[in-house]
Amino acid sequence: ATAIHRADYTAPAYWIDTVELVFDLDPAKTRVLNKMRLRRNGDVAPQALRLDGEELNLARVLVNGQGTSFKMDGNQLVLENLPEGPDAFDLEIFTTCNPAKNTKLMGLYVSNDSFFTQCEAEGFRRITYFLDRPDVMASYTVTLRADKAKYPVLLSNGNLVEEGELEDGRHFAKWVDPHKKPCYLFALVAGQLVAREQRIRSRAGKDHLLQVFVRPGDLDKTEHAMNSLMASVAWDEARFGLPLDLERFMIVATSDFNMGAMENKGLNIFNTKYVLANQATATDADFSNIESVVGHEYFHNWTGNRVTCQDWFQLSLKEGLTVFRDQEFSQDLAGSPSARAVKRIEDVRVLRTAQFPEDAGPMAHPVRPDSYIEINNFYTVTIYEKGAEVVRMMQTLVGRDGFAQGMKLYFERHDGQAVTCDDFAQAIADANPQSDLARLLPQFKRWYSQAGTPRLHASGQYDAAARTYTLSLTQSCAPTPGQALKDPFVIPVNLGLLDAQGQALPLQLAHWAQAETGTRTFVLTEASETLTFVNVDSAPVPSILRDFSAPVVLDYAYTDTELLTLLAHDSDPFNRWEAGQRLALARALKAIQGDSDLAQTPVLDDAYLDAMRQVLADPTLDAAFKELVLTLPSETYLAEQLDVVDPQRIHAVREAMREQLATALQTQWQQAWEDNRDTGGYRPDPVSSGRRALAGLALTQLCVAARRSGDTVWPGKAFQRFKDAANMTDRFNALSALVISGHELAAPALSRFHALFKNEALVIDKWFSLQAGAPDHGGHVLPAVRQLMTHPDFNLRNPNRARSVIFSYCSANPGAFHRSDAAGYVFWADRVIELDAINPQVAARLARALDRWKKLAEPYRSAAREAIARVAAKADLSNDVREVVTRALA
Ligand code: B3K
Ligand code: ZN
């Protein structure tokens, strides 16, 4: 396989104006008739038409109704003798494919006796020969024919224009999509499905039909998805003036899906995980993920579908922007400033624990990559989450209203087009000509072209006599693969100053006429800059990067006293939380790097424990926020702060911290449990879900403390709670408390849980995942994982199930995965190879579990390299896995 380069982009040699597809659906042999109307692109030199295809059986090709000569060049169908001149011509292609054998879940496949499609990025070529690239936008008419008893529901994009009976018990449905689209947005679904329906009237007075299709029996789990969809429609209209442009908008759930969901025009296809929820089977986290993902896919209807990507290098044009939009949606729905901050903290946590490592590892790539081998490998946290941060910085630089104006201009200019990240940034800047973004646009766009996480180094100096405070800011960015040197970024730094008592100090730069209060955004553009504040009455504590105003690592040598001030008083909730994390981080790093016996030398001191006690007991703080502050930095995050990583030491230190926090704050944990254990009738709103989260953490901590003291009361209470809980959040939290504390009641609770939910696939995923992700006690997790893989409910072909066991162990349980006997890595290599033969996309995700192997201490490092090399030595790897392991070893 060869790399594809962004710089090699050329416009297509042909346009496809219309596509008429007729499907005769059959699991083993589906017939596809594809009739296209094409014309030459006059801007490009005349050349042969090369159509992409993959795993297709070609039966016939007709041009303007006549047989024609063609040849194959690898996977491409090449037509050389096409009519000359600018006139449009018809091209008909008959193929067959085998959906039942499609284990890659790309193109047309069968799941639970129903048909589904997944075309992004390059799956349409597995359905028919086509110009499978996003800049070819066509009008689609789709006819589906299938056995009526087996496939009563036949869906495709757009509007249903005709349906009826055929011979032999078959029937048909004909769909016309009123909007042009790239083929990656094509979809069809056929099967036994039922729908929750909702009619809505938009602000503009138009009527629409919303439908959520699921398997019979799941209808009682669709209310939340429907509510989320209605909220999404209303939000996009209110915040960005973007209405629903379809009479009918459908969501269909399938249990076999490679990722979360797909934004096919008017026919979103979702992983069941992001649709199905009721209080008995889904946790608060599930409810909130459903809201985000339903929103995300819906928002793609404009950002992605109406305006799409010119080529796949521009993927963040739609993904970064749409993640930003779904984050804003969730924040707006959350309501209170505190609930908004909780969402922001959660988003930043994902960025820092997943994207920062990616940006520092072998797969590091810019938000707009310059090359790839397999595009599926570039649906990454960099494209999505860092891309969203880049859009967020634009909003910070032009303001919320300015950003909405920019979006408006973007759609005025580009509706119906396939465009680039440059086009987007230009529109936001042009709509705000006086802004810093407009002034700095070329430099700002380095966020798109340069990989790596910048470090922002800050240091402050207070001059009491002159009443000045100088804050020096310096930025740097480490090399990434193919990019040795980086130019300075545009970094918006949200800043406030506090006095030692935690009161806000006015901000006044020397040349300002008057002082400002609150937060100000300073835009760092040079490698180094100094801000000098005047009329500063006392030594300030700087609150830097409020609300995490840029995706950077902030280095500032905070003292404990300063951090305690910020934790207790900062008006910015994000930095309050961050101060608590920094206090924990400093202690963790000291213990990890030392060689003290953790049983003898406590990691946490009274200052830290007192601060945490105060947070827990503070009546003015929301439970959700307390839960975030009281949660220690993850092992993955701790590892990222170190040059040499000993995963076992990190695990031991974090466990010791957890135990100490559990024991020292026992009284406060009990109070937190008592205050929050009963949240009344279940509602997945931020306040009550925050209370359940805190109660859950408290229960876990009380069970952890009990492990230490040998007390059986709290494990007993946890077991009782597990049995009596009125919702899945409380039930699962109680089960987790027993599993995490390693109590013997965990085993009976787990088997009871399985018996209770054996018919709920998504709950059984949780059951697998909890065990594979459990803290390791004496190396028990790997044998348990091997055992789980022999469980009758395990199925490697189902991505959710494979992820629930294998990924929960390899990617989410570092303390159990990094074993000094290398057995975790051996297991990993075997699974990557095994999965690759079934589903390369899922295998390549798993392959990334060892991205950061070069940082590992011995003996882990050598053992990890050996495992990666063993995978790389396999001759018949997919491009997907090949690209990941090759980059890892480079
Ligand atoms: N656009 C899809 C992702 C497709 C992944 C293809 N490998 C879902 C989303 O981001 O909304
Ligand atoms: Zn998306």
C-alpha cells in the first residue's frame, strides 16, 4: 500500500449528476443495478474514467444502453472509450455482492437478519463501482426490493415516493433524496424494525417526521434518543439559524457497528449503544453520550452534509466543527455555569488522556494531515477533539456572536459544495474583519498544519514597590514524525489574577486607560512575550488558561499555597478543578519517581487531604463538580507526564492514593453517601446525575477503606444497594464498588447481574467490560479476560463485545495489561492478528494500544517492541493494521 498525499489532490475528471440504484436484497447475493448520468469535467484534461470497486462481482457495463469495452486496473474499473465532448451520458453497471460474508462492516452487510450500510469513508465502492470521493456530489434515487416477510421495512435517504408488492412475496420501496450528496452519505436499511415517531413543527413553521427505528422489543428504550433529536433540531435553529432541511429524519439502531454512529443524509445509522436507554439498563453516562451522539450526527446535517469535505485530508472540517457543536449543545442543555463547567472538564479530560498521547506518539498528525495510507486510521482524537479545540479557539477570538456570523457566511458561500479547512477559517475571519483571528489568520492556521501539543511556560514576578506584576509566557512544541521544527502558534490565554485571599484583582496593562475585572483573553503569538500589569496591590496568584482556552500543556511552578487558593476561590470552575488535579499530580509524580515503600510512606499529606475534605463538605459546590475534583488523575494521564514509564509503579502509587483518600476522608464519604444516595424518581439531568456520581464514588471509597480495615459493613451495604437499586447507574456503581475494592461479594454480585440482564446485550457489554477493566490483584485480570473470551456470550465478530473485553483490558487497564512477564502484550498481538482477519478497522484501533511503547521502562519496553514486531512480521496484514504497526516501529 502506498501513501496518499494531500498535495496530490486534483479535481475529478468526471462529474456524476444523478444515480439510480436498484437493489435486489439477498444476504448471500445482492444484485445492484447502478445507472449514472455522467459528464466530463471540462476543467480537467480528457482522460479515462476510473471507478473504484472492492469485493464486487461485475456482470455488465452499458454506455448509453450499449455494451462497451472496459478493463480492470487493480480494484478500478477503467473505461476508455466514452463519448467525447461535454454532453452527459448514461453508464449502467450491474454487480453483485455478498452482504452475509461482510465481516468488515463496511459497505452493505447483514446484522441480526437485517441489512445495513456503512459507506464513510470508502465503503460505497463495496456496493457498486463509483467515483468514491467526497467531492463528487450526485442526486440519488434508490429502489429497494426484498422479501416482504423477512424485510418489511425498506429505508434509504430522502423521501419515500413509491412502495408496493412484487411477485414471490417480495415488495419494493423507492426513495428520492432531494439533496445532492457525496456517496459516503448514502445509506440503506432493510429488516424487521419498529419506529418511535414524532411530528414536529419548526420555528419556520415547517412540519417534519422524526423516526427512531429499532428491533421489536427495544421501543421502550427510544424515548431519550427521540428527546435528544428534538432538542438537537431546536438548538441548531436557535443557536445557528440552521433548520432541518428534510421532511423526514430517521435514526436506525444496529448492534453491529464499527464506531458510534453515522450521519447518512436523513438516515442516520447508530450503534445501539448510542440509541437505546431506559433507567433500568442505561447509566447516566449512557444517557449523556446518547444526547451528544444524536446531536453530533444531527448537526452533521449542515456541517458535513450540506457543506462537505473536498477530500479526506479535510476530515476535521466536518468532524472538529461538529464535535465543537455537540459540545456546545450539551453545555447549553446543561444550563447552569457549574453544569457547563462539568461538561467542559469532561471534554478536556478526554483531550488530555487520549489526544495528547496521540500527539506525542508515532501516530501524531496535524488536524489536517498531509498524508495517510488508510483513511480509516485518521478518524482520530486529533481530527475530532483537537479539531474541536481549534474551532473553539476561533470562537474565543471572534466571540460567540462573531462565530455565529462566521458560520452564516460559511453557509452563504459554500452551501452545496465540497470545501477545505481553509475555506472554513476564511469565512469565520472574513465575517469578523476587526478580530484577532482576521489579523492573525495565516499564523492561526498552524493549528491545522503542525502536529504536537504546544507547551506554554509561564512565570510571574511581583514588584511590590512598583506595584507591577510581570507574567512571562513562552511557547514551544516538541518534534513530531516528519516535523522537526515548529513555528509559534496563536494561543488565546484566558487569564485572571487573584490575591492571596482569593479575591479577584483588577487587570490593567500599562497602556490601558483603566482596569478590567474578571477574565481577559491575551493572545500569544510570539515564542516569548511578557505582560506587565500595573496598579497591582498585592502579589497575585495567576489563573491561567481559564476554561482551558487552548489545547496546550501549561507549565507554571505553582506552589501548594497558590493551588490551594485557586482550588478554594477561583471564579473559573475549570481552573478550580485543575488546581486540585495539580495538587494530586505533584504528589503522585513525586511518589512515582521516588522509590519509597508505599506501605510505609504515605503519598498524600494533610494539606492535600484537608483541601479535599473541604471540597467534599462544601455546601456551595455541586455534587458533579465534587466528584470530578475527588477523582484522581488517571494512570494514562500520569504516564504522559513522565519520560520513562513504569506502569506498575504508577498503578501502585495511584492505588495507594485512592486508599489514603478513602481512609482519611471516611467521615466525609459517609456524609456524601448519605446526602446523595437517594435522588428520587430517575431523571438523567446534570444535577441528579452528579449526585449519583458522587454517591457512587463515595460508595467505592467506603468499600476501599473497608478492604483496608477488614470491615464488612460497607461491602454489605454496597451489595444491598446493588440488589435494590432502582436504576442502572446506582446498580452499576454499587457493583463497581465491589469489583474495584476487590471484595468477595463481587463474584456473587457479578453472577446475579448477568442472570438479571442476560437478554440485554448492552448491559452484558458492561458486565464484560467491568471485569476486564478491574484493578489487578496479583495478576488475576488476564486469566479472567481469557476466561471471559470463552464465555458463551462472547463474540469476537461483534465490535461492541470485542471492545468490551479486549479493549477494556488492553487499552483501558494499564495496571493489568503491562505485566512484567509480557503476557499482556502476547495476548494483545494475538488478538490484533485474529481481529484483523475479521475486521481491520477494529483491529487497527486495538493495535494502537501500544502506541507509547517507547516510553516504557524495561522490561516492558523490549517486550512491547517484540509483540509489535511479531504483528508487523505477518505477511497478510490489512493496510489499517500495517500502517499503525509500521509507524509504531519507525
Ligand atoms: N462520520 C462518522 C465516522 C465514520 C468513520 C468511518 N471509519 C461518524 C461521525 O463522526 O459522526
Ligand atoms: Zn462526526
